[in-house]
Amino acid sequence: MTTSVFTRRRIVIGGIVLVAIAAGLLFARNSLSASTETGILTTTVVRGDVEETVLATGTFKPVKLVAVGAQVSGRITALHVKLGEEIKTGALVAEIDSVTQKNSLRTAEAALANVKAQRVEKAATLTNAQLTLDRQKSIYESKAGPKSDLDSAEATVKETEAQIDALDAQITSAEVAVETANANLAYTRITAPMDGTILAIVNQEGQTVNAAQSAPTIVILGQLSTMTVRAEISEADVVNVKAGQLVYFTIIGDSMTRHDAILQSVEPAPESITSDSSISSSSSSTSSSTSSSTSAIYYNGIFDVPNTDGRFRTYMSAEVHIVLGSAKDVLTVPSSALEDAAKTGANTVRVMDSDGKLTNRKVTVGINDSVKAEIRDGLSEGEKVVIGQASATSAPTNGGGGPPPMGF
């Protein structure tokens, strides 16, 4: 993972932490109170919404992304597309100098014509040999000639038939050579394999490409009507994530607009598996596998989003929230009011009655987003619970423009 990706993740996570703190303060603002005698800070049990999510950093990619390459070597004589242009399947993208391929085709066609001519000659020879055989049979049957002449005529017919069979095989081979030459000539005209948008032009008109080792890329074509988001989920969170969960995301340029989707799948292995020593050459994989073992591990969660208006661009970043659970209009308290270590399930809170008396009470906690927690059982709306101790320098009141200072 590049330094820029880590920097972007730190910025995103830092922003989320600040938002969580602000949300906690906003949640407590209207319900905090403190006893001036004891310095205990309390808040009121209220109704609200709670949502537990996993934060991930996502990257937009076209749902289909193809590197359109050349299968023959040569100089690019024409480039028929422009960057950002939308093209259809079969549209001409580029042309490569085809002189060599045309000559190869002419040579193959000439070889095919030669073999076919040889077959015509042998077919005529076979006809003559068959006539000779028929005559020798008549002569032998009338006892006017020796059997050796008949045997010789039969051998000539069989030999000629074998030669014709060999020529038929040569014709098939020559026809394959012609088809191959035609295909190579067609490869000099590079066409689009699908509908899409030209995202990059890798080789320009006039450049020479060499397809001897691998197919050189001419342009990169992508379908932008639907974008695939690949969200990097940390190994600590991926155990709670599964396909079918709700997700929502925002983009850096418009952090106020929320977009909803459904998580389609979670890849079974991180992308770093490609550098694993068991599937890579030992000379190059040792250092890469060592470095990957010391870095953070992320698994890609995949989901698609419509992009008919072109709002989402290739390689844009997304702040993705995968919803593990949510509860609407339920009793809530700040997470700091919970005294036991367990984040959910059985827990304990301290409750202050109208006389200022404190009692410990068992509660059942549902969803807990670390800022506020759902209380499923054990408390009633309007009761006061202890969330901390006011600092020695604070002068808490029951009114005013905001909560008193908290000393945690």
C-alpha cells in the first residue's frame, strides 16, 4: 500500500474520531447535570437512534476495466479515439502498419494455390492410372498379357491415391496458414471489445509496439455506468463483516451526501497474497513476503453503485461505513455510563434517584457504537445515570449554555 493511501486513511479515521467525540458531546449537552455536593456527573436516559458500523476506505473502479492491446508488432499508423471518448463494441481504436501481415497472407495464399494445383495434377494422373488398370484387367482376363503388368497398374493407382491423400493434408495445412495470416492482418486493426469510455491512451500514433513477449496496451477502456467500490477492511473488523450487510459512503468532494448500497462480497484473501513466497519465485518473494508480514492486512469488501450521471470517477476515494447493526427510537445512554468491560450484553450502570442516592443496576445493552449504547432492559426513560466525576475546578450547574467540564 502506498504512503498516500496510508495518509488518506489516517485523515479519514482522524475525522471520524472527531465526529464521534462531537456526537458524544452533542448527545450529552441537553441531559447532563452534576451535584455540587458530590461532584458526580450524570445524564438522563433518552430515546434515540444507535448504529454500529465498520469504517473502511474504498476506491472506485469501473465495473469492467479492459486494457485494449495489440497482438502483432509494428508501428501505430492511426489512432482513431480520443481521451474520454465513449465508444461502442467493434469501434476501430487504432491501426498498425500491415505491410508484413499482408505479405504473409499473400505468401500463404500462394502456397495454398500451389498445393491445390499439385492435387489437380495428381487427380489427372490417378484417372490415367485407373484407365490403365482397367485395360490390364481386361488383357489379363483374356489371357493376352502377364499378371505382372496388372500388378504394376494396381500399384500405380494405390501410389497415386496416397499422393493425393498427402496433398489433401497439405491443402488443410495451407488453408490454416491462410486463416492465420488473415487473423494476423485483422489484428492490425484494433477494435473495442465492449462499450465504454477511453480512460487512458498508453501508446500514441507513430509509436512502435512489440507483441513478441506480451500484448502491449494501446488504450484502457472502462464501463463507467456502474462503478465497483473496493473497500479495504482491516483484519480486526473483517470477522464481523459479511455479504448482504448495508453500507453507506461519502466521497471527499461531497462529504454531506450519503449514498447507500449493499455489500456484495468480501474477498477471501488480501491482495498481498500475490507476493506470497509459496507462489512467487524464491529470489524475489523473500523480501516482499517479509515486508507484507509487518504491514497491516486488509481484505476487500466489494459492492457496485450506479453511476449514470458520471459523478463517481475512476480511483476516487470513498469513506465507507459497513452497518453491523442499528436500532431506531430506543433507550440510550452514553457508553461511558457502562461500568463493565463488556461492550454489549449484561452490564452495570449507577443510577441516581431524585434524592441523590446512588444504586448499581444491572442492564442489558444492545448496540453500542462506543459513543452511546442501546439499553434493552433495566432502565426507564428520564432516569439519571452516572457518567463520570466532575473536575475539581468545575462549577457545574443544571442550566447554562452547555455541559460542565468532564474529568475522565
